[in-house]
Amino acid sequence: MAQQHNFEHIYKQHMHDLLRYLLSLTRRKESAEDLMQETFYRALLHLETYKGEEVKPWLFKIAYHAFIDWYRKEKKRPTVEIEEWHFTPQPSAEEQVMIQSEIDGWISDVSALPPTKQNIVLLRDYHGFTYEEIAEMTGYTLSKVKMDLYRGRQQLKKERKRTDELSRYEASMGKI
């Protein structure tokens, strides 16, 4: 009974972070919820193999592997229109709205990256995992994690610069 209580505590403590992570990977609320359920199901099945390491990286590793399995199945299916998703609204304070808008823009930019770089950038820059934890979760070498993170960030900077220049150009054309 104590193990069940402990697992419920782990679920309550990490479910929101896992859901946000899976939402950022799948961009579909229903798929993210299904993958979160699959993550905790797999965690419960493999609880006896848990070695006492940090729980959050262990759960994210399981979630990532569940996502990869889901992604491979989705690639085989014909694609249907992908729904837009947004984070649940926060209290209506002005600052919160501005922050949320920036986060949504950043997530949108990150979603244009290839899946490998997208995952590494999200794990490091959004969820705050260390390079070592990311390498362990994804099964990549530490140097690959660092390299893909660097290249992903460079792509994001280049895209942000391009969209800023385009916005300035469009604004200047509107003033003429």
C-alpha cells in the first residue's frame, strides 16, 4: 500500500511537467494525454527495475521512448490536419500574457526543428535538464547532445533574425 501511495505522489508531482513536455513534442493535446498515461503505465510496470536515480529524468526518459514509439506509428499513418494547441491560460495579469506569448512563439519556432534537435532543445532550455541527463534519457552521447543543442539554438537564432527582418520590412512598407 505504501508503494501505491508513493507512486500517486510521484504522479501528482510530475504529471504537469510531463504533459507540457509531451505537448511540446506532439503538438496535440489528446496524443500528449495518451502518451502521459502510457508513460506512467510503463513506469508502474518497470518500477522494480528502478535503480533509485532521480525520478523526474527517469520519467522523462520513459516519456521520450513512448513518444518515439508513437512517432514511428504516426509516420506510417497518413497525416491529418494537426490542431493548434496553446498552454492553458494563466491569470489575466498583463505580464503573464506577455510571457505566455513569448513562450508560445518560442515553442512554435522550436517545433520547426528536426525532432532530434527539437527534443534536446526542449529538454535543456525549457525543462532544465543537464547535458548528462539528456544523454541518458535519449541514449545519445554527451557530445551529440551538446552538438545538436548548439545547432538547434543556431537554427532558432537564424529563424528569429529572419522573421524580425521580415517584420521590420513589412512595417516599413506599411508606412510608405
